Amino acid sequence: MIVIADTGGIVAAMDPGEPQHDEFRETLESARLAVVTPLVIAEVHYLLSAAGEHLAASDFLENVTDGFFEVADPRPEDYGTARSLIKKYEGKMERKRRKPGSLDLADAMNVVVAGSLGTNLVVATDQDYRVVHPLSGHDHFAILPADGSRA
């Protein structure tokens, strides 16, 4: 299976203190191909480092370097598609302690990359994918590991 690895899913897989750590790690390890965007790489490293999880941040970069993750190489036009998605979903995403928002750029680019790879599988903790319609032709995104049996 080809999966898109989102920030929350990777953080949960890399940080043993995260809820469902083992499930997220096993989901990523069982994928035939786990794809990550440069935007997500930056977010994951920042979040792990900011939480004081420097070893996990370093291990994550090692996983990227060693090829555990396939790094997507978005084209300039992909950013245009992501921009359109951000505009389309403006105000349709629920945010904790904030007014309704939109997709962030990393999530929007994950949607674009998933579309180009023909997948609807996202390893994520992010429920925004429940609102967004995939560009892959699928009816909905499957958020793993939560939707594992329904994917």
C-alpha cells in the first residue's frame, strides 16, 4: 500500500510517549511506500525538537536519509493546486480554541501528492482529511491507523 505520512502520524510513530505509538509505527512500517513532503519533514523535525525529543528528531531525519520515507518533490504548479485547496476549504476546518480555519499548506500538499500517486491513504492524527475530498478519484480519505479495517 502507498501511504502519505502526515506530521501527526509521524510524530506519533517517532515519539514513544505518544498515544497509539505502536499502532502508528506499525502502520508506517507495513506500507509498501510511505511518502512524505518536504513541508512535513520540516514540521516533524520542529515539533519533535520543540518537545525536547531530540533523539527522535534525529532518528526521523535518519529515516528520511536512509530511504524509509520516499520524499515527494512537489512542482511549482502543485503549490498552485494546494493554494486552491486552501481557498476551497477556508472556514470549513474545526480548530481547537480558534475560529474555523482552512487546510494548512502541509495538509493541502499531502492532498495534492496523494492525488498524483492515486492513493487515499494517509497516516495521520489530523481529522481535516475527513472533510477534504481526495484528488485521487476516491470517495474519501482513509486515515490510518484509525480506519485500518475500512481502508
